Amino acid sequence: MVSTDAVGSERVVLRSRAEGGIVAEIRLDHPDLFLRPTIRRAPDVTIEPEYRTAVEPDRTLLYVTAYGNAFDDFEAAVDVDPTVTDPVLLDRYPDRRVYRVELTDRAITYTPKTAEIGGRVLECTSCRDGWIVQLRLPDREALVAFNEYCRERDVTFQVNHLQQADDGEDGVVGLTTKQQELLTVAYEEGYFEVPRGISQSELAERLDVSKSAISQRLRRALAELCRETLT
């Protein structure tokens, strides 16, 4: 959109969805959700998608990070996962590995529908019974449309948490809901004290996620806090 200011010069006015909207944390499950068979066969590894790219009209590559220490189980599982093909190990670290896979026609994904309804994926993490996805959506109608998309494909859809996107009373700038919850529990239970009042394993049990997910979420949350406060 182009408008004219008081002196007659033109300036571009972008459409904005920055105000309003909702943030929904949703649990999704279906045998054909991408990498779901791998999640079932390697439950001690936590998977976080990084990004996806279409290299050809009918080929989509997905880059994921796997956290934990049962990487042999993960690699054996992903090698026979019918929702992906051609898995490749790209990077290796002490507590995580980065892989590239190609999605097959069987894989059910949610990112195209999220984009179609004007939403954005804030965070996605595997859990023992599927995926936990945090979406920023323009309104509740978009959430209903996403629910309908899942229902038509028999994807289990459960809303864990729902809040206004611009509700800043209890929110911390830059943090996702799960990061804020983790830091709150960690602080209240003495994780940052010396000696620590709670371990990462106990935090994982308290929040019902894997220890590797807790470790990664802590790093990301603290990095985000530093970015927002120090820069």
C-alpha cells in the first residue's frame, strides 16, 4: 500500500498484524505426522525442527536438531521412518546432532496451513506422544481453521495453553511461554543458587519433558534474555 504525506511524497505503508492475535501451545499427534515414527522408536531423543526448504516442486528438505545421547536409536529409527527419506548427519556436538531429511508424500505437516491462515511457528519440540507446537495466530478464527485442518486429517489436536499475543502483564519480552515457565520454575526452586536446589533431571520431570529438552530450552531462554537486556 502506498500513501502520500503532507508534502506530497509517497511512502510505503505495510499491512500489519503486529498488534493483537493469540499465542497457542498445541499438542499434535498422528502416526503420519513428520518424524512421528522416529519419535515413537527413539523416545529418549528430543527433536526440534530448524527450517525446511523446497529444492524442487516435489522435494522438501527438513533440517532438524536431535538432543540427548541415544543417537544410535535415533539414526536407526529415522532410517526406516516412512515419513522421511535420505537422512544425512550434518553436524555432531556432545549433546546434540543436526540432520537433514527429505519429507515423503506420506508425511503430514502443519507449516503450510499455518502460513495460509496468517500464523507463525514460534517453537516446535517433540514429546513422547507427538509434537508440541507454539503458534502465533492473528485471531481465534485462525485457530479454529487450524483445528479443522487437523480434524480432517485425524490429527489429534489439544490446546495446552492459550493467551493474547499482546498480553504483556505476565510475559517477558523475547521469551516463549515454555521458556518463561521453565525459568520461573528453575528460579523458584533454586536452580540458579549454589548449591542448586533442583537439578535438570528434576526440572524435566516437573515439566514433563526430556532432560535434553530442558538443557536446550534453558540455553535458548538465557540467550534470549541476554539479547533483550544487554544489547
